[in-house]
Amino acid sequence: MIVLKLGGSVITDKDRAETLDGEALDRAADAVSKALEGGVEDLVIVHGGGSFGHHHASEHGITTTAGTREAAAALDVHGAMKTLNNFVLSRLLERDVEAVPVHPFSAAHRDADGGLDLPTGQVETLLEEGFVPVLHGDMVAHAGEGATVISGDELVAELARKLEADRIGLCSTVSGVLDDEDAVIDRISAYEDVASVLGASDATDVTGGMAAKVRALLDLEAEASIFGLADLESFLDGANPGTTIE
Ligand SMILES: Nc1ncnc2c1ncn2[C@@H]1O[C@H](COP(=O)(O)OP(=O)(O)OP(=O)(O)O)[C@@H](O)[C@H]1O
Ligand SMILES: C=C(C)CCOP(=O)(O)O
């Protein structure tokens, strides 16, 4: 069981609103299709928001903790994410990957403390039936807040826990977590060891960039890898490129 996140920073141009990086998405879809042809069986894909979700969330002042009670605002974010999801699905379908959408806004919710409840029965059944479920960062009902943003990273962590993933990969725009000299850090086992070099995203991003990613992954039982697009094929082939979060 592999849970793979395609970072929004990879598959979109994060500096221009609602702009796809079609070439990067093609490369990612090629790697996924090759891995499935090569024998990978259970694969769940999650993609991030990039210049689709983050742009609208930021315009409306919505974050993972500050919500909205305006349906139009929630639908701006959710609609943009569905548009991006359709791009991802169509590039995978073109390569005969049996990819189908799972929209978290219709499935998950948070309690008043922010605790996430993400049902996974549909994901498990889709996997058993030979599909590749494709989830995405989205809006989510949030007790006491209206609706807030849920990041793809949080979905990855929850899916990995509930589906007992063997391998977890986050493909981002950087080749791993970088130290203060921009060298890739090989392994991270404690947040404090790297806190000084971890930051938010350079682009518009309401979910916390690399710092939030590392925090979410450190909580998991299984190891996770953060790597760049050039290493996606090798990750799907069984290697641990980039930074390993223990
Ligand atoms: N120490 C660090 N090493 C690497 N990147 C870092 C570091 N600190 C901050 N960053 C920022 O984190 C970004 C990656 O996080 P980001 O959330 O943008 O990625 P993503 O998950 O690919 O995209 P999205 O959130 O849109 O899905 C990098 O592009 C960089 O700007
Ligand atoms: C902004 C939205 C809706 C999605 C955020 O997901 P992420 O890019 O994985 O942080």
C-alpha cells in the first residue's frame, strides 16, 4: 500500500492563480503509469492545492483553523480544487490509469478541537476493486468554524494511519527538506533538530509549507519520504529518495 502526494507546488505554477504546470503533471502521470505497469498494486494518490486552492483560500481568509460560513467562499476553494482534480484525473486516464476522485468535502469533518474524522471505507473498496483513488486538499466541515481548509498533507497522514500504508511519499517542488546551506537532509527524527530551517512555502499557501509537512509525517508509525519530481519514479520503484522522516 503506497500513499503518494503530488504537491500542488509541483503540478501547478504556484505563483499564478489557477495555472497548471502541465509538463510536470505529465511527468508525474508517466511515473505513476509506469509504476502500475511494473507491478505496484495498491496506490492512493492525494494532490495539493498549488495555485488553485491556496489562491482562493487566501483571498477569502480561510485557513485550516479559521473557517467560513459563506457557501460561495467555500465553493470557490472547493470548485478550484475540483478543477485541478479533473486535470489530474484526465492526465492519468490518458495513460490508462484507473483513477477516480474522492472529494474530502463530501466525506470528512473536524470536531471543535480540530480533530479530523475521515471515513476510508470508500477508498479501501475502490482499491480492492482495482481503482486508483485520487483525493485532494479541500474544504471540510468544522464544528464551531463553518468550513476550513484541509491540506493534502493531513489527508496523507490520516490515510497512512487508517490504511496502514507501507510506504508514504510526498513529491514536492524541492528535492527534500533542505538545511541552511540548501543541502538535502537525509533523515529527520525530531522536529527540534530541524525547526530552525523549516519554513512556510515561498508562494501563497494557507497550510504551512514544509514545517507543517514535517510535523504531520513525524506523527506516523511508518517512514515517509519527501523528494522532488525527478525522484518520483525511483520512489515508486521502492527507493527512499530525498529526506526520510522517521
Ligand atoms: N527547509 C526547507 N526545505 C525545503 N523547502 C522548504 C523549507 N522551508 C520552507 N520550505 C518551503 O516549502 C515549500 C514546499 O511546501 P509546499 O507546501 O509549498 O509544497 P507542496 O506540498 O508541494 O505544495 P502544496 O502545499 O500546494 O500542495 C518549498 O517550495 C519551500 O518554499
Ligand atoms: C488550499 C487547499 C484547499 C488545499 C491545500 O492542500 P495542500 O496544498 O496539500 O496544503
